[in-house]
Amino acid sequence: MLSVTEHKEIEFSSDLIKQFDEIVSRYPQGKQKSALLPVLHLVQAEYGWVSPEAMDKVAAYLQINPIEVYEVATFYTMFFLRPQGKYVLEVCRTGPCCLVGAEKIMNHIEKTLGVKEGEVTPDGKFSWRGVECLAACGMAPVLQIGPEYTFYENLTEESVDKLIENLKNKI
Amino acid sequence: MARKLLFENINVPGIHTLEVYRQHGGYRSVEKALKTMTPEAVVEEVKTSGLRGRGGAGFPTGMKWSFLAKPEGKERYLVCNGDESEPGTFKDRYLMTHIPHLLIEGMIVASYALGAKTSYIYVRGEMMPQIRILERAIAEAKNAGLLGKNILGSGYDLELYVQPGGGAYICGEETALIESLEGKRGNPRIKPPFPAISGLYACPTVVNNVETIAAVVPIINDGGEEYAKFGVGRSTGTKLISASGNLKKPGVYEIELGLPVEEFIYSEEYCGGIANGKRLKAVVAGGSSVPILPANLILNTINGQPRLMTYESLSDGGFQTGTMLGSGGFIAFDEDQCIVRNTWNFSRFYHHESCGQCSPCREGTGWMEKVLHRLEYGHGKMSDIDLLVDVSKKIEGNTICPLGDAAAWPVASAIRHFRDEFEWHVNNPKEAMERNYGLAKYADPLPKLEEVASQN
Ligand code: FES
């Protein structure tokens, strides 16, 4: 769902626009819409999610209709349509990972963070969710953390504790 | 040690850098193709090799290439499919992480063969680290004159870009991938027209899997005939197998096609047997979409022949008693695993990933998920089992793209081979919540398995 909260104007930094420009140059003239997914990834890396305002700006930048951005942002599961914790733990929940304990890991994360799937911890630091196969089934169970999608493999309850501890201490 | 064609040098330190990669014979195929071969000759060589698409469909690559339309004044595109999202499959991630130049080398040769001046590698968005690795490798190659204008003085120009996806399984389907690359939702297109006629930006386009493109390198280096000496029959060459689940040594293995399944599972060279001294219950041999088989049928065909890792042997017996090689996502289930639960899990996956265009898939996957959920959680009825079969039949073949089939097959095959386990869930709902059904008759008779067990 698109979250329609109050409207806040945003302005993309010139650095971000420079990156957009480089991406657009990868496609033939007039096909700048192809830049949409990579541009949305950059926006999410910058703001932590893709807000309706950001989507409107992207549409204006790419000279396409806002609806063309909304329909894409709502289709692809990587894009967050509401604010998330600073670190989003995305745990693979698909078959092969479950064969070696992914469900246990998810329960453990829920308990440790004290929030349900999709919710944000009160300090704004964490949220978590189950995602589908991350193409790392041989190193299962696995989780990833955006925006660089750093990968953590062969998870155990202990390694998850350590990871969360480390992230907590990071500023 | 079996000979490898793609991963011969994968353990060489620094092989991800251009320098080391070239020291080990990297980019020879580019020199050979661009300087001494016509594009047509490259296509012919790939045809001779018998290479088949490694993404899952197994369609002959040379033939796919020769279908590419070449109208005057229109661009042609090569798009590499690195969307790797089929549960159980992680070979492309491995290849791109450790030996990115192999993919880039293959892309240059393949683009040359097809006459593409701009090519894209579409990588699933979650593989941001791999995207960075590829971009770095592309920059290195460009600096060395292996990409860009007038490659190695041959007069051939090529630009190569990496495109991130957005986390949608469906974009592994080639027309959905093209839509996504155009900046749209990943809705598969109705075919015809096929991408070979009208693909990316309505131009003729070939979409090939990462591993397929990589295989072009040894084919050009050694010749298609040499490549075809590997494997058996129409399954030529080597295949990357992603092994996961309850195996002692899960991971990515390059095997020569024709390797017996039993050897792959139990030998020390490969998976080393089942983890924790357990016994094998079932295998999904080619990624979550292909039919699941009980242990006895994966090790031997219904005629008692040893089952081999080839397109033909794995599908021996049709869907009644066989399966498919698919993408090579080899998932092993030990005796403690619950088939009903896993089938529910897979159904949830397909429901989640259905693009929603076709009603049979959009609605049917949801129904299957719901019915399987209630079976797994002790609220199932006996009639649910046939209901599932019925729904799966009504999805299969009635959708624009193969996701519908991919959702239907795991359910139909699980019931075909493990019906007693589903019935047990209905008859013993309480017990089913507390323990799993176990092995029943599935593992019998498996003499080799006993041997392995007694050694442990
Ligand atoms: S099932 Fe978890 S990474 Fe594939």
C-alpha cells in the first residue's frame, strides 16, 4: 500500500542527480524510463524508503507519469513504502532455508528485537521481515541488510545475537 | 577429480581481477572470436557444442541465437539473465562473485556473435555486492580495451551495463525481465512475438542465463566439438549444480553431465552424503519448480537404471516417476523433513511471486497456499488432497508464462509420491503438529545408502 501521510517536499542532492544522470546515459535516447529501478534503489539508499513525494520527484526527473513510478514501486518487494528501522534484517523464509532452521532464526529475531515482522523497534534502529529465496540456499540460513545488501550466512542464534549487538553499538 | 570447464581456476587467488584472470588464459576467446571468426562462425560453434540453456528450460542455445531477427537499421540486444531467484539455485551468484570476468568474457563473445552493440546484465537487486563486483570488472575490462570502441582493434564496439532488479521472482522469465529492464512491472508478455523478433525496446533480443553465457568461453576456446565430448547424448558439457538442504557439504559444484545422482549425493568429491548421519527422504533436483521425488526414484529410474544428472535421465518416466534438471537447484530432504510443510512453503512462495496477470495463477496459487496451510496446521479434510490436485491441474497450462506450471508441479508431485503423508496429516492432526511423518517406505530399497550409514 502507498502510505499517504502529510506531504513533505524533498529535494534530491546534486550528487544524487549526478548518479541518476549517469544511469540514464546507459540506455538509448528516449528510453530513460529504464533507469527507474536503479534510480529507486538510490533513492531508498538515501532516505531509507521510497515516499510518495520521492516517487513524484523521480517521475518528474525521468519525465514519466507518477503512476508509472507507483506501479513499479508497489510491484517490486525490495522497495519500502513506509519508513523502516535503520537496519532492516531480511531473513530468507523459503523451503531450502527452512530445511536447516530459518524459522527458528526468525522466531529468535522476533524475540530478541521484541517487534513483530514489519514493525520498527521503539528506538528506530531495527525492523525485520521474512523474504523469499535469496539465492544463497547452500549457506542457509541467511539474512541480508540493505542498502548494500550485506550478507550473513550459516546463521545461528548466537551469530544473530552478535550481529544485533554490533549494529546496536554502531552509530 | 573431474575436469572442469568453468571453474577450473575458481580457487586461484585474485582470479576476480583482470590481471590474474588474464594470466590464466582469460579473454582468449575474445581475441579468437573477434580477430579470427565471423559472427556466424561463432553461432555455428555454439550449435555444434550442443549447449542448452542453463537457466532451467534447457533450450539449445545455438538454435536460440540463430532465431534472432536481423532487420536493417534496428539495434539488436543481448541481455544476460542474472535474476537467479528459483528457490534452491545459487550458482550464478557464486560465479559472479568469484569469477566475474568469465561472465564478461562470455558476454563480449556472445554479443559479437549476435551483432549487439549494447548489452545488459540484469542482476537481481538483492545481489548489490555482485553488481558492484561486476561493475568493477567491467571498468577493468574497458580500461584494457576489451570493451568500448574498437575492441582489440577489431572494429567491433560494445558497451556493457549491469541493471539491478527489484526483488521479483517473475523477472527471471525472459519477457518479464525485458519489461523490468524497460522500467516497468515484471509482467510477462504474451508470445508471440518472441524476443528474438521483438524484445527489448521492440528490437530483436536474446536473453541467456549467466551460466549459459559463461559456457560460451570454453566452447570458443576449445571448439564446440571438444565441448560436446563432455556429457552424454544431448546433455553435453558441464553443469553447475547448487546443492542445498540436508547435505553434508552443500555448495556449488561443477559436474560433468552424466554423473550418477547417487555419486553426486554420497561421494566425498561432491555432497558427501546426508548431514548428521540421517537418511535421504526426498530430492527436488532442479529448483523448487520441478517435481519432487522420493529417495528411491531419484537414485534409480522406475526401470531400475541408475538415475544420471542429465536432462534426459532426470526426466525419464515423465512426471509419473521422473522430474527435470531445471536450473540445477538440487535440494535434499532428510528423514525428519515434512513434505506437507515444505509444499505449503513452496506454495506460499509462488503465491507471493505471482505477477497477478492471469487469474488461474493469481487465484489458484493463493488457494493452494490456504489449503496446504490448513492441512499442515491440523484443520485439513480428506477431500482437500484431491482439491489440491484439481486446482493444480487448472493452473497448469492456463497461464501466459510458466510460473503457473512451476506452482502446480510441486504440489501435484508431492501428492503423487507422498499421499500417505498428506492423509496422515488429516487423520492425525494433533500428532502432525508435534512430529513429522518420517521416512515410511520412501527410502527403500537403498543398499548403497545402508552402506554409507554403516560407515558413519
Ligand atoms: S531458500 Fe533461502 S536462500 Fe534460497
